Amino acid sequence: MARAHVELARAEFEEIAAEIKRIAALVGLAIVVLVYLAILVPIGLLLFFGEWWFGSMGWGVLLGSELFIAIAVTAIVIALEVPSRSVLRAILVALIVGVVLAVILALALTNEAWTRVGDSTGVNIETGVRPLAIAVVVLAIVGALLGLLWGVRRGGLRGGVAGIVLGAILAALAGAASAIRFGVGAGTAFGIAVGFGVWIALVLGVFLRHPFDGEKFAARFIPRQTIDTTKETIEWVRERTPLGPPQ
């Protein structure tokens, strides 16, 4: 009879285990599907809005990637005890830059300005590429001068040479971008992309201006008050506990 009860219990436990496995498998499947959905929906929305608002899904991928990187960098920098006010100020500046640049490029204001400059100078360059050429040359010269001043201030003559090259290249790229007539969708997207890039750069700049204090950061995870209290308690007990039997 005892053996029969044991066999019955074993059979019931096997059925219960099988039921638990079935439920666990179904719950696991549901979790996997929900995780997939949590990934699919944001990516799908980025592609959809990129195509709808800016005319290309590529803009959705680029802007979404920049936004997520910017948020991740900001979270890490704040976690490393960089002043939140400085970080928020940097983000605000970047957003203003992005909005202003998006409006300017969407309305092709810089392209129109370079076109008028080219028409007024009367240089012998094809009309279609004249704004681009003038923008690249003019801003490259300005960038080289600014780079020279920055480089000399930072590293003397050698720094000045490096500053000229770096300033000229960056300014020429900016000039080329300012001379392009993007259209409303692409111009807006490009301005926002630059704004997100400025966001990342400014937040990293804030972090570099506030050196990381490893000891102070590690102290956040040490129960210093508990340790000090425990030491005081041990000393208090030692003072009141006899060291040996009375003589």
C-alpha cells in the first residue's frame, strides 16, 4: 500500500512538473515576443517618421541613432556626478542650434545668401556650382584664421599649423553644407542631426571640464556611516569588557 501511494505521488508530481514546463515555455514565448515587439515598434516608428517627415528612412535611422547615443552619453555623464545643471545647459544649447539650423537649411537661407554673394562678385564660375565654391573658399579662409589663433594659443607654432589645417577643413565642410539646397525635409533632418551631434559633443565637453574623482565616486557605494558606527560600538564594548578574570 505504501508503494502504491509513492507511485501515485510520483505520477502526480510528474504531471505537475510537465504542466509547469508547459506554462514556463508559453510564458517564455510570450516574453520573447514582447521583447521583440519592444524593439520592433521604436525601429519601425523611426523608419516610418523618417520616410514621412524627411523623405527617407535613412534619416530616421541616423536621427534615432544619434538621439539614443546622446541619451546614453548624458545618462552616463550624470551618473558620474557631473553637475546636472551644466549638462542640461549644454543640451539646451544643442537643441537651439539644431532648431535654428533646421529652419535655415529647410528654407535654404544660406544657399540663397551664397548665391547672392556669387552674383554680386561676378566670378567666372558656373552658376550652378558658384555658391558652393564661394562658400567653401570663404569659410575655409575664415576657419584657417580662427584655427591659427586657437592653435597658437594652445600649442605655439606647431599648434598654429595644426589649427590652420583643422580649421580650414572643418570650415570648408560647413561651407559646403551651407551652400547645398537640401529642400524642406532633408534640410530639417540635417539641422536636427547636427543638433544631436552638438548635444553629444557639448555633454562630453562638460564631462572633460569636470575631472572624474574615482575615490569620491567609489565612496558612494561604501556604507561609511555603518562602518564608523560599528567601529565605535566595538571600541565601546572593549572599554567596558574586562580583559581577564579579576585578581
